[in-house]
Amino acid sequence: MLPAGLPFPDIGTDLFSFDIGGVTFALRWYALAYIFGILIGWRICLSAISRPALWTSVGPPLDRTQIEDLLTWIIIGVIAGGRLGFVLFYQPAYYLANPLEILMVWQGGMSFHGGFAGVVIAALLFCLRQNASLLSTGDLLALTTPPGLFLGRLANFTNNELWGRPTDVPWAVIFPGEVAQACPGISGLCARHPSQLYEALLEGLILGMLLIYLAWGRGWLKMPGALAGVFLTGYGLARSFVEMFRQPDQQFVTADNPIGHALHFGEWGLTMGQLLSMPMVLVGLALIVLARRERGRTAPPRRSAM
């Protein structure tokens, strides 16, 4: 039996809701996370492009009008990619049998890795159309993503979803609901890791502060692709770490695989989140190395002191 944990602050999923003619209109915390995440990211973009000293002699990759146009592409990429990623990575058999439910984005879920892939495709197409630098645009997008991740994970917490594994740490939270309280071998209340808050801290706050420091304090926007590499590496490592505390995806849990590994050999394995994060880490490290190598190759030689 686990000791009692912290009570869940049940503030509901909606900021407010009301009925008109039998139709319910609601403003949900999750929607607010998307809205404010995009707005904060947009302001960060505008702040970065307004400082030419942060960039190479070529200047920022996009102007204000192009950034506003790119925003529309990104929103479409996030929604389409996030939904298709959830369908393909987590419940392909179910949606193959119920294809019409793929369009019901208010049911089921969204995948960050799928949303990320959607953003990459949208940004690639946009940059090709605008003849803009893909690497420098990727750096801009890397700067803007952590606020949305931070707010989105907070929304996961208030929505009582994606909670962690049972634990007896002092900050464990007692999430409500029959599924959250279904903890094998535990009698009484089941407290869990607030893994959503771990992700908000690592993927959102810490990673976001690191990227801003590197961009404004260390001149990393002068190395196209470097900040995008830091984001990919940082997110991949943070997500892989938190996966050790998250409740495993039920579709992967079996009698001989209680941890919920998507890829496993005996007791060792990787969850789906870790499996999808590994390529991000590898690509991110490659981008950092290549960007720094290119910066060293193009930098003017130092003059020796006489």
C-alpha cells in the first residue's frame, strides 16, 4: 500500500462553458494552451528577426509578413501531423477498423512526434516556396516551440491525462478516475508521478531558457541549424528520461511486458516515446556538429599577435 499523496487540483477541463439552443460552447484549457503557445512563439519570432546582430550577414530568414504566413502552415502541420501520428504510432488497428474517427480530433489523442513531423513538412514546403533558408527557419521554430510544450503539458495535467506510474515520492499526486486508480497490487488510494509536470519543466521551461540563452547570449543563430539541433537533442533526451516515469501505453502492455515497451528483448526495451525520440537525438547532434564545423570553416582566421 502506498502512502497518501497530494490531492489532484480538479479545476476541470474547461475555463468556462455555456449552452445556447441545446449546443454547448466551451473554452478548454487545452485550447488555451495551443492559442497562447502560438502567440508567445510568434512574439519570440518577431523579437529575434528584429535584431539583425543575432544573425549572419545574410540576416534573418523571414520577415514579419512571411512569419505570419508561416504560422498558418504550422497550425495545419501541428493538427494534421499530430492526429495522424497518434493514429499510426499508437492505435493503427483501431483506426483502420474505424477510419471515419480519424477526423474526430476531439476524441482519442494527438502525438507530439507526429505534430513535429507535420511542422517539419509544412516548414520545408514553405521554405521551398519562399526560397528561405530551411536551417535558419528551423532555428526560429526551435525557439518558439518550448512555450507551447510547457503550456500543453500543464493542460495535460489539468485534463487528468498522461499521468505517471504509481510511486511513493512525497510529491506524488492522487489522480481521480477508475483508470488512474487501477493500480495492480496497491490497496487504497493510488498516487502517481505527475509526469506531465516533469515534461513541462524539462521540455518547456528548461529547454526554452537554454535556447533563448544560446540565441541571445551566445550568438548561436549565426550557426544555421545549431539551435534546431539543440531543440531536437534536448527534447529527445528529456522525453526519453520522463518515459521512465510515465504510465505505459496500454496497447503495449502485456503479461510478459508490464513496462509497456514498444520494442523489447526480455526485460530490456524502449517505449514508443523513447523509440520515436532516438532519431531526434541523433539528427539533433548531427545538426549541432555540422553547424559548428561550418561556422569554423567560414570564420575569418585569427591574426597572431606580434
